[in-house]
Amino acid sequence: MPRTPNALCPIHRGLIAMSGTPQISIVRLQEPMYSPEFNQVTDRSILIEAMQSYSFAILFGPQGSPETAGSPVATHLPLVVRDEGQHGLLEGHFAVANRHWQSLAGRETLVVFPGPHSYVSPALYVDPLSVPTWNYIAVHAYGTLSLVEDDPGKEAMLAGLIQIHEPAYAEKWRAMPENFRRSMLAGIVGFRIPIARIEGKFKISQNRSEPERRNVHAAHAAGTPDQQALAAWMNRLIG
């Protein structure tokens, strides 16, 4: 027996009748990242700073064309985050052999910037009826990915990445034989993503009492580099 529209889940209820058989039209939903209001950060300058600080990001999107899109695929890439436009501009490059770039070209892409994170022990809380949790920072950026395939454009993108991570290497790169540099450029595909929508979640014990936050802050400040970074964010955002 064919399924009726009422038997379909809500995401599939865009139906077109054809020969008496319902045809399903998938509706794209823009569900936000789960984040209680007290964890949300919307300040543009803080979000740009966080993305620049934690710029080894993850690009998420389907593999395949819009007509044959398969399961979601993730690609890990170092990005350049530019303070341009409404929410910022992302630049980076894929290896040509990574065909994910073909699937994302011209499509909305989710870019996740994972920041520092840490376990939080309930021993730090005053309330004995407490359980462990995790503090962390994450920024989700959304935008349409456009390709940069010309050599001058790709060269400029590499220059931006080199300038951030090893400025002294720029001279060595320029001094390499041109045919070698061209062969290296031929092995990558550049891209830009103007950020159209952005979400920041800074889960740093905002919902705990002041004595408990002090305990968490002290533990973080004396801990690993990730924990110390969280303590610094607690200083800035909570005081």
C-alpha cells in the first residue's frame, strides 16, 4: 500500500501528485547548532578572533551532485579567516585529488571551527548533586563555496596562508623554479566562502554559581593549554 502524505515525516511533506503516486521533495532546513542562550556569543569581533585562532577547520557537505548527493563528508583544512564582509570571509584550498571540492562548489557549506575543550569534574561544584560535563568553544560558519582555479588566485591564497604560519618561507617559495611552483599549484583547487550565517558557542560554565565558576577557572588556569585558553575566555566573557 503506498504511503499517504500524513504518513510521511514532516521533512518530506512537500508532495507533488503524479499518476496518483506522491513524489517527495526534500526541503532544506536551517537548524541552528544546539546552544542555550547563556552559551551563545554573537559579537562579530570575538567570532572572527576565535576563527582566526582556531583556523584548522572542518568543511561539511554531501559528496556528489545535488541530484545524486550521498552521505555527508568532512574535510579537514587550514583556513585563512579574513575580517571582510558581514560575518567574515574564509579562504583555503583542497588537494585536487580530494573530490569533495567538486561536490561543494556553488553549494552552502558548513564550516566548523573547533576550539579548546576540557572535562569538568563535579568535584569542582558546591552542589553535591552534580554530574561531570565538558567546557568547549565552537564556531559554525555557513556560506556558499566558490572555486578559485586560476594560478594567480591560488598563488595569492598560498601567500596568505604562508604569511600567517611561516612568513620567512615566502621568499624560499618565490625562489623555487617556476615549473615546480606551477606543478604544485596544479595539484590544488582554491576556494572562498563569504560567511552568510554564523553561530558561536562558548560553553564556559556560565550557568554555574560564582563559587563554582571560580573553582572551574582555577582548575582550568592550572591545567593544559586548552584548559588555560578556556580560563582566559572565562576572564574575558564572564569576569
